[in-house]
Amino acid sequence: MQKNFGTIFLQLFLCLLLSVVLLAYSYSVINDFRSSLQPDYSTVLNSGIYIFKECEFSIFLVQ
């Protein structure tokens, strides 16, 4: 009877360990994906300056 309890507890422990590892891995993957979606602020700033200069040039041509 105790041998059955030992194997049951071993299986529960391994299942719990596997669940924790998979949860940590999925959190890491999701976190990496979210950080890759956020733009680099220097790129945003440079593109904003470029758009501003293009608009300024267009206004100069219209006048």
C-alpha cells in the first residue's frame, strides 16, 4: 500500500514540476513577444523628425 502512495506522490510531483516548467517557459515566450512589439524610441523619434521635415518642406513648396 505504501508503495502505491509513493508512486502516486512521485507522479503528482513530476506533473507539478512539469506544469511549473511549462508555465515559466510560456511566460518567458509571451514576455519576449510583448517586448518585441514595443518600438525602439530612437526609431520613433527619428521617424517623427523625418515626417516633420517632410511636412515643413511641403509647406515651403506650397507657399
